[in-house]
Amino acid sequence: MDKKRREFLKIAGISTLAGLGGTAVIDRLATGASPARARAAYEINSLSPAGQPKEKGPAKAAAKTSQRLGLVIDMRKFNANPGLAEKCIKTCDFLHNIPHFNNKKDEVKWVWLTGYENAFQEHSHYYRNETLEKNQVLLLCNQCDDPPCVRACPTKATFKAKNGIVAQDYHRCIGCRFCMAACPYGSRSFNWRDPRGGLDMKHINPEYPTRMRGVVEKCTMCVERVGIGKLPACVEATGDTKAMIFGDLNDANSEIRKFLKENYTIQRKPSLGTHPSVFYIV
Amino acid sequence: MFEKALKGNNYYWIWLAFLGTFMAIGAFCYVRQYHYGLGLTGMSRDVSWGIYIAQFTYLVGVAAGGVMLVLPFYIHDYKVFGKITILGEFLAIAALLMCLTFIMVDLGQPLRVMNVILHPTPHSMLFWDMCVLNGYLFLNILCGWVILTAERKQVAPPKWIYPFVYLSIPFAISIHTVTAMLYCGLPGRHFWLSAIIAPRFLASAFAAGPALVVMAALVMKRVANFDPGKKAIDKVVTIIIYATLVNAFFVLLEFFVAFYSNIPGEKHALEYLYFGLVEHGHMYNNLVPFSWAFVVFCIVGVTLLSLPYTRHKNEFWLGAGCFSIFIALWFDKGVDFVLGGFVPSPLGAVVQYYPTLNEIMITIGVWSMGFFILTVLYKIALGVEREIEA
Ligand code: SF4
Ligand code: SF4
Ligand code: SF4
């Protein structure tokens, strides 16, 4: 964890510089681009490949990382395997000690199912086909490449790790909930009360910390597992159905990039410029 | 100079005891919240900020509004404001202390608040807000105190204070601009994502702050024989009217953009606030009364302040006009603005927020604390005034 923290601080340092207006310089240093190329950096979104931001706006909170871990969620496979999505949710809930309270107000969730019209508000909802009408979509944090939550956080308690994952430091979070207002996907939950009250303390996962009240949490793409070479737990739970494909979006030869090349996928609210790292086939 | 706050008539002490009672109740409720967590409030995953942050936003405006009394005197050498600039500065101190307290009671982990300073994060607007709020608080305490001390000794204020006085003017603008930036830079929150949020905040601030000062001045005239001068009050009222109208103009512009463009996301929050939003056959409209109260009180307030009879002849109506404006803008900014921004949620759900009793008592407690501080500060200012006259 310590080492990770240091790496993170390095990124944070660079991003601080970037915030102070050094973006163009850093980008040029990093990419070795000529001034002409750097100026063209303000090309509009649609000219760059989907989800892979080429343009650089000012005041980026999170520096670009060498790795960018992402997911493809293939709802066709989930629809063909009833109960699979629930299995993923259960796995995550147990592994990360997600509390359950019997009221909506205190709700904490990392991964859940919701209607297509709620998940993809920017897409047309008129005369939907039966599949979309009938089935729900699996939602989790998008691990945005330009995460507004990281931009908003006043303590860097939510930060972008070197592998592109937007992680969370429960011990630094002051509970201001600015990140919740900033996340345009509703991915974040706050511990309105002691989460241990919503857990069966005899059946918790001792390997993952339970949180304290007053801090924010969300899906971290299993940063603790991915760091030691394991798959995210929900991906593992899908077995060989290929309902979820995990990999490095920056690696042109990865399975996920090949899949994206061969299939039409969509992202949630791409027009906001957050560059989600989670792709969907609905 | 504090000894001036320790001498007062019965009304003074009864008023302070009254406020003190609510402060104590608020403190008790806060202890409860501290031990249980923010689950004791009405906030939820979908409406993650409630009346605490709404009060904070409104009071930043009240604090910034004080500058309308400071600026004419120091920049335009408008002597008529001589007696009330100190009221503006002291108002800013009380309002800022309320703001900071509202932030504190809203934090999930208040003991970690120093993390904002230990891990400074320039790309977070909250970091900058902390800087400007504390900066403005410091400037007002410094300027208010130094100038009052000089007044007491009946000498001109020392020269070195003037740069700080001038600096406090852009700072007043900046506290409300940066507070607007907390909201207007968030992607996906259509209601907040508007470039006129900052000017709109400033307009309502320049009405709400001075309105409170006029009310306070009228009360002090009755109970303490303090006369700020008819001309000064009249000028402040003119400022209040214009600022209220500019704010109304900005609100109408928001309506035009939303409804003429016909973009659903732009319209939703306004529909929810003013007409109610229907989702799955259920009508959600718990904020509609507040929104229309804002409209009605604005009209009533501006009318009372504009008609020659109510403005000049009768101080009761003048006070009522200022109160209408103050409360109207509270409905707009202390209730609607923050809560409306969360509807609908990023997932298209309409979740209504109702503050709990505990939350309301904490809120009243913090307001009482603010008025307590304001009363004590104004008492000191009056005491000095008296001393000079004697
Ligand atoms: S989905 Fe929300 S919480 Fe996740 S990285 Fe993006 S902005 Fe942050
Ligand atoms: S709640 Fe925690 S993670 Fe979210 S912005 Fe505040 S300090 Fe950062
Ligand atoms: S990636 Fe990990 S943390 Fe995220 S939903 Fe899946 S199991 Fe949960």
C-alpha cells in the first residue's frame, strides 16, 4: 500500500502542475509531440477513437496512466444466463463487506441492476425492442479516465491509481460528499451510519476491511485483487461465459481491445467527457 | 473592547438567552448526529447534500453581500455609509462563521477536516473555497477591529489597513464565485451546469446581505437609539431592489434556456421545483411551495421597497419589505438551489428529500449561533459609537 501511495503522490504532483497550467508542457514532454501537434490537441471529441481521449483540456485532475484497466459488459450473455448478474453482485457484496439496510435512504451499493432507460438516458427509449424492455443492465463504477470525482475531491481520498483504477482511501476521506455530487453516474455511496450494523459480523470477509461511518465508497474494480494479478471478483464469477471481459485498454493486443475492435459497444453518457473505461453491449 | 458586550439592558440578555437556548438544543442534536452518523439526517444516496449545504450556500451570499456597504464608502468615498460599513463587515464575520459551522456539521468525518490542508488539492474547488472563505473571514476581522479601535480613539485608521480593506472587496466577490463553482463545474448536473450561477449568486447576495443589515439597523434604532441616517438606509434599499431584480432576471433566463431549447435534462429540475415532476404516475412536488413563495415574496418585497409610502413613511413596512426579500432569497438559495440540483438523480430517479427534526434543530442551532455572534458584534460597535458621542 505504501508503495502505491508513493506512486499516487507522484501522479498527484504532476497533476497539480497540470492544474496550474502546465498541461501543455507536460503533455509535450510525455508524448514528444511537436508544438503543432500539441495545439491540435484541442480537437473535438468525436475525432478521437471512442473512449480513448486524444484531446487535452486544461486543468486535468488525473494524469494519464500507462495502464488503463477496463471492462466490457456483454448483456447478451447475462440475459442468456439468468441469475448470473445476481451471482456477480453477491460475490462482490460478500467480498467487500457491503452492508445491507432495510431502507433506501442508507443504501450502499457497488454493483447493481437497473433498467436500460436509467442506465442509458442519452439513448432513445422509444419503441425499445423486447430485450431492452425485459432485461436490466449491470452497473458499477466506470473507472473514468477523466474522473470528475477525482477532480472534485479536496483531499485526494479518491484518486487514480497507476493502472487507471479510480481508488478510494477510506482513512483520508472527510465525508464531504463532493465526489457524489460530481459523479454523473451515481456510482458512489456514503456510509450514513455504521456499516457494521448492516453486516452479519459472523459472516464477513476478514480479508477486506469493513468501513467506518462517514466515508464514501464505491466499486474499486477490485484494486486489491488486480494488484496481485487476480481478476476482479465479478469477472471471475462469470466463469467462462465471457459475459465480462477485463483487460488493459491501453494495450492494443489485449483481449479486451480485440473484443472492442470486433463488436459494437456503447458507454454511459460519453458526451460528458469522462471517458468511461466500462463498455457495454446491450 | 469585548467589555462592551457585557453591559446591556434586559432585552439584550433575554435575546441572547433565547438564542443560547437554541444553540444548546442544536449542540445536543449535533452530539446525537456525531455518534450515529449522518443517517440521522434526511439525506440519502441520491440527495447527498441537504439543508446544511444549502444554508452554507445562502450564508456565503449574506457574507459577500456585506461588501455592498463597504465598497461605496472606501472606493467611491461615499461618506453617507460611514456608520454602516462596520455593520457590513461584522455581518460578514457572523455569516462566515455560520458557513464554516455548516460545513463542519455536514462532514462525515469532521475530525479529519485538516486533510484539506495537509493534502492540498488545487483541482478541487472545495480547496479554493476553503482558502477564500478563511481569507475573507480574516480580512473582515482584521479590518473591522482595527477600524473600530481607531474610531474609539477618535483617530484616523492606520494607513497600513487600507490595502487590506481594498483586498477584502475582490475577496467578497471571490467567495461567492468560488462557491458557485462548487456547483457549476459538475458534469451531468444540468440545473447547476450554467455559467450564470456565479453572477446569479452575486446578485442575490447583494440583496440578501444588505436586507439583513437594514433590518438590524431598524431594530437597533428602536432598541438602542442607533441612527445610521435616513439617506444611508435609502441608498441601501435602492441597492437591494436592483440586486433582487437582477436575480429575478437571471432566473427568468434559466427558464428561457430550458424551455425554449426544450432539452429534457435542462427542464427537469425547474419542472420539479416549480410545477412538480411526474414519474411512474407519481407526482413529486415537495419543493413547489418554496419556489412559488420565492416568487411571491420577491414581488411583495420589491413592491414594499419601491412604493414611496411603504418605503419612506413607515419603518414597519420598510422592515417588512427587507424581510420579504431576505426570506424570498432564502427560499431560492437556502432551499431550492441545492436540493433541486439532485433531481432527477444521475440514474433518472426522482427522490425527494425531507430534513429530519434532528437536522432542523442543528440548522436552527447554527443560525442562532450566527445571530448570537452578530448581536454581540453589533453591541460592541454600538458601544463604541456611544462612547464617542458621550
Ligand atoms: S463512474 Fe463516477 S465514481 Fe466512477 S470514476 Fe467515474 S466519476 Fe468517479
Ligand atoms: S467524500 Fe471523501 S472521497 Fe468524496 S470528495 Fe469528500 S473527501 Fe473525497
Ligand atoms: S470489479 Fe470488484 S469491486 Fe467492482 S463490482 Fe466487480 S467485484 Fe465489485
